[in-house]
Amino acid sequence: PPDECPLCGVGPELFVEIIDTVQSLCPESVRSCNVGTIRSSLEKISYGLYVLTSRDKAGKINGQCVNTVFQLTDIPPQIAVSVSNETLTCEYIKESGVMAISFLRADDIANVRHFGLQTGRKIDKFQGIDYILGNLGCPILSNCLSYLEGKVLWDKTSNVGTHTLFVVEVTGGLVANTGAALTYEKYRESKNK
């Protein structure tokens, strides 16, 4: 394993081996589950892959990959986004209270690697990337499938340990391209090719 997680910066002492074997469901296997079997099962939850962006009060921008974005309500439109507390993007969201989410196209593995495998503390992730600024000043990838942007609802947002679960009032969004969205499962399949 690497010396630190490229996404959240934790050290190898927190890495867990994922046991990706199928086991018969019986009382013995249920009693013998462990962190590896739990993580393996959690990987079966269906996720999309998104580039989450924000800005600080001075206008500096950053973005990262996230896989936990879901709709909470239709009227008013609200979503929830889970973000590691260790990331620069999380710091910017906490400072500015705004974010944008670019939904990645099914073939957009390059942006997962670009925004997910390096930290904005060391590089400018938007150098050489085509984007526009949304109404709230957060970057939106020009080649995204669709996007949403919104303002954090602080009274509904919660620190859940290693992550913050932001509840967001959606203030803008549209579908910008046709096609399917990139899922975490599709990304994992492409890594194994």
C-alpha cells in the first residue's frame, strides 16, 4: 500500500484488506464477519462518481472526487454530500458554504484519476482543465454530464467522524451532455483492465 491514502491522507495503519470472496450465507459465516467482509459488502452499494468543487473566501478553487451524493428532497431541492474532513475541498466548503458537483460521463476515467488521486494542497488541480464558474463561484467541469450547485444548510449538516455530511440547498443545475453517468463499479472494472 502507499504511505498515505491519496484521497484523504490517512496512513497505512487505517488501511483495511477487502476480502472479495463470495461466501455461503449461513449462521457461521454471519458470526464470522469482520471488517474485511463488511468493506467488501459495502462495495456493492451503488455509487456514482462526481467531481465536487468549492472555493475559499479569497476565490481560490479546488475539487476532489466523491462518491456519496444523494437527493434528500424534491421540493425544495436538497442533496446530501459526504466529504472527508482531511481534504482541502472540505475546508473550502466550510469557509464559503457553497459547492458545485459535476456528474462524470461513463467514459471519464481521466477526471477520476486527476481529481481523486492527488491533493490540491500540492498542485493546482484546475491547471489545464476546461471549466466554467457557476453562479456561486465554484468550478463546473465543461465536459460534465450534468451539474448541481448549492448552499450548505448548516443547521442540517453533521460531522460524522472522519467525514462531514453536508446538506445542501440546490440553487442551480442542468443536464449538459447525453449519455450514462460514471459509477464506482464501472470505474473499478476499468482499473482491473
